[in-house]
Amino acid sequence: MRHAEAVDETLTLRDPYRHLTMRGRQQARGLGDRLRWHDCVPSRIWASPLVRAVQTAELVATAFGSETPVEIVPDLAPDGNAREVHQAIRALPAETAIMLVGHEPSISAIGSLIVASNFDALDKAQAARIVDGILRWRFAWDAEAPTVIAGRP
């Protein structure tokens, strides 16, 4: 998932410290509600260390009632290494349901590695579900239902 809407960077508020706007907080909660409706409760939550990604992850997790702690993964930062994240995911047990919260273009680069194909960029506060290396659907924070890509949701 890509983080929700954040405040703009300023001379006094540098990029890593940008926090969610009020609308961004609504987006994160809305996405969490929608993911809960579709039984998407992860066993692991990994987020970029940037404030807006951590806040998004925490609000989404709270909205779907998860007490799973948010784990900070430095390679999910905008300058991180998508291949390292992909390798870390592959090292997890097969039954692990993981939620990644990051930034573009790195989050779609990770998606491309997982599905071994092109992965279109995610909008802010949009999630994609990948199961067994297949992109199943995308879900925007304000959508009534996911956009099915392959198979069934």
C-alpha cells in the first residue's frame, strides 16, 4: 500500500518528517475499513521509517482491528532497496500475510518483483493484494469495492 496524503515539505519540515493531513488520516482509516471488509488482516505489518508511512500503517491497522505491531523496514523508504525487501518477504514462512506501507516508485518496484511483471504505480492511500505471486486486486481508500485484476477477490 502507498501512504495516505501528507503535508507538503517545507524548509522547516523536511521530507522524512512529513505527517498525514486530516484528509490523509481519513484515507488511512477508510482503507483499513475496506480491507477489513475483505478479510485482509495481516500477520506482519512493515512500514517505511518516514512519518507518513508509519502513521498510515498504524491507522489502517487500527481501523481493521489488528494489534499487530508496525515494524520499521528502512528499505521501504524512498531510497531503499526493493530487491532487499523482496528477499526479506521470500524468507518469510509461506502462510505469512504481510502488509507493506511505502512510497512510489519503490512500492511498485517491489510489486513488480513479487509478481514478476509490470506493476502500475499505486495512488496515495491505495492498496493492492498479491496472493501467490498474482496481483488479485487494487483498492482505493474511497472505493466501494476493489478493482479485480486477476481471479476473484
